[in-house]
Amino acid sequence: MINNKIQTVCGEIYPEQLGHCQMHEHIFVRYTPAADANSALCFDDEAKSIKELQDYYRSGGTTMIDAQPWSAGRDIQALARLSRVSGVQIVASTGYHLLAFYSPDHWIHFADQHQLTDLFIRELTSGAECQDFRMIDPDLKAGIVKAAIPAEGPAGRYEILLRSAAQAAAFTGVPLLMHTEKGKNAIPAIRICVEEGLQTGHIVICHADRQAEDFSVHEEIAATGVFLDYDTIHRLAYHDDQQECRLISHMIEAGYCSKILLSLDTTAKRLRSYGGEIGLDYLLTTFLDQLLSFGISEENLHRMMRENPVRVFSL
């Protein structure tokens, strides 16, 4: 089932067509129960999302991975419209999110591992589905698998969900994006993915940089062979951009530049068009220049933003 092309919401592309790629973003999210606790997790105005994407495109952005998975606020038809209008290539996610994104009676809580794996594979190969399991359009497919673990790690229901996501990614040859809480318990989660046949080079650990003081945690995760997506840039509730620069600089000096990806993990609170603090183009307009000023070379910026995403998708 493995294909060397990447599935976007508007068709397949080759990895070398990714260009500037931000590997963990959210550009259009419908209401889920998680928005009751955090209203910034629902942002579904197409005009505002198009404006964000157009700014990103004009600043040099080529591709973004939308990390909102099946039945957790994802609207793949809207993503296709946004892509066509803006010119930005969007890769949609199947898989699952933290259970707070689902109602208590949702199928995600009760399906067995085989049913989950089958659903995720169908979304990657046959066509994306609605929450009620109707195929939307055979030409609209997901291109990556999303998984999530809480701080306590992949135990109980989360282990079943993670094994299903890893099986689907391994079977189809696509990468797996893994939400973590500051990278906690990433190592046992990586071990589970490997047990299910997924290569570490196809695993992306997200949000580890919400903790940017203890570099040893990052080195331990990177040493497994996975990619680290640093996506807490300018999230001042965690730390400032200078601390992010110090972390990235340290990891490059430790020999892990080929395993670093950069993105913003956008929400309504972070998207300028929704009244937020920065915008999807913040890396291109601001943060990459900060990294240059910090002493990180153009060559390493190119590697993190353009070469490494290709490596994630390449077998």
C-alpha cells in the first residue's frame, strides 16, 4: 500500500514539491467539546482562514499540515476550498486527538483496535469520511495520521488508539504526528509505534518544546530517530522566543538539525485574522530572522523548513 507521493486535499504531490512546510498547524476547526474549555479551539470562518493562508503564501509558505483529525473538528471539504483559493498545499489528518475533543458517547471511546485501524486506513486510501462514517468524496483523502497521548502516557484507551494509528501509518507508509504534553512519556509511545511496525523516521513528536529548559529530555527523544516538531514559538505562556532559539541552537550543536521541524500549532488565539497574536506567517516574517540573529545559519534554516519535511514523508 506504500506510495512515494504525498496526499494533499487537492491531489497528490511529490515530497520535493513541499517547499516551505510547517508540519503542525490548524487553519479551520469546527466546534468540539474541547472548545467549551478553550474557545480558541473553534475557528471556522472560511474568509478569515483564507486570509491567513494568503498571507502565508505571499510570505513564502508552500505547504502546511493540518493536524486536526477525523471527527475532532476537521472539515476536509473546507480545507480543500481553502487550499484552492489560497494556493497553499494542505495535508489533512486522520487518526484521533485527546479524548476531550469527543462527546462521551462518541464511537472513538468504544471501537476496537481493528475497527479503528480500518477507519484510519480507509481515510488514507479510499476517501475521507464524515463523523457518521459516510464517505465524503473519494478524491478527498487524508495524507498523515494524528495521534495524541496525555501526560500520563499511552495507557488504557490511549494505548489502543495509538496502536491503531501506528498500524495505519505503517501499513500505508505515511508519517504519524504525535501530540504530547511537553514530551512526557514520548519514549514508551515511540516504543509502541515501533512494535506496530512504524519506522522511527516516520514519527513526529510534537509540543516537546513547551518545556525548553531541560535539554536532556529533547536529546533523549531525538536519539530514538524520530523527528521533533518545535511548535511553541511565541507561546509566551510557556517561554519567550529567545528561550526557543536557545533550545534549537543547542539541538543543532548536539547534532540533531536533521531531526528538527518548526511550526506554530495555530489556534484562533494565534491567528491574526481571528484577532490573534501573530499569524500563520510568523515564522517567515519574524522568527526565522531571530534564528539568524542568534547565529543559526541559512543552511540549517533551509534544512529544518524544507529538507526535513521531505525526509519525514520519504521512505
